[in-house]
Amino acid sequence: MGAIERNGYRFVPEYSVIQQNGAIHVYNKEKFIEEIRFKFSGKFPEMDQIEDLVDKYCEQNNL
């Protein structure tokens, strides 16, 4: 899964299949802002799940 770009921010997902959890690292330009943690089931997280988390983050932070 690649990075998602929104309004000058970059969202980089990472995940562990063994632990069934992941994180989306949020960057503004090259500066790390924060980490959004999530859980999933299956072999990998669904892209829709990641996009929903990014959308929710953007709404909550007025991006």
C-alpha cells in the first residue's frame, strides 16, 4: 500500500499481519505529525478502511 496525499499532508500506512494491527503515519511536508493506530482482520487491511481513517482524520483536523 502506498502513501495517500491530501491537502499537503502525506499518510503512510504500515501494518503487521501477525499482530493484526497497523498505523498510519501522518506527515506535513517531511515533518512527522502523529500516528493513527488501527486493527484489522485477514491477510491485510482493506484500502477502504485506511481511506476512511484518513478521511475522518482530515475532517477532525479541518484539512
